[in-house]
Amino acid sequence: MSVQPEGITNPPIDDLLEKTESKYELVIEASRRARQINAYYAQLQEGLLENVGPLVTPEPNEKPLSIALREIDQDKIIIREATEADFAAPESEPAADDLGFTFDQDVEE
């Protein structure tokens, strides 16, 4: 009886690439979700629940990236194209002009 390999081979990479327009987008979204899962486990130890935990049942000792890839494969996470609003700075963060300093481009060496 052979053990089925986990991680990037299960789910197959070809199946995952069908869920997105580019392999780079897949890498970015899977890593972003893996960081959220990591933060969720760290917060559990502190009694905080600010992040969403795994949306699939994790296997024992399964890495967060493998969990994220399985979530994408099972359509628990849908990868969408980024819009300009996704890159806009939130209003709560000060803009560079509001930080109290300016950049002097006429610096002499």
C-alpha cells in the first residue's frame, strides 16, 4: 500500500491552474491564505479569533499552504481579478503628505 503524496501534488497543479488566469496569481492567493491560516492558529493560542480558520478539515500535521491549496481546489476560496480599489490605501492610514515630512529632491552630495 503506497501513501499518496500531499502538498503541491494533491491537489494536482493542473487542476489548480484552471481556477486562475495565471500561475503567479495562484501563488500569491495561496500564500496569502496560508498566512491567514497561520495567523488563525497563532491567535487560537492567545484566545483571539480575528482570522478565519481552515475551510476544509485539515489532516494531522498538514501545512497551511497545503490547506490553502485544497481550499482553492474545492472552491472554498475563489480567486478573483484584483481591482484598483484593492490597491487603494485605507483612509485610516496617513498619506505620505500627512506624515509631517517632505522629500527634498535637491539634495547636494
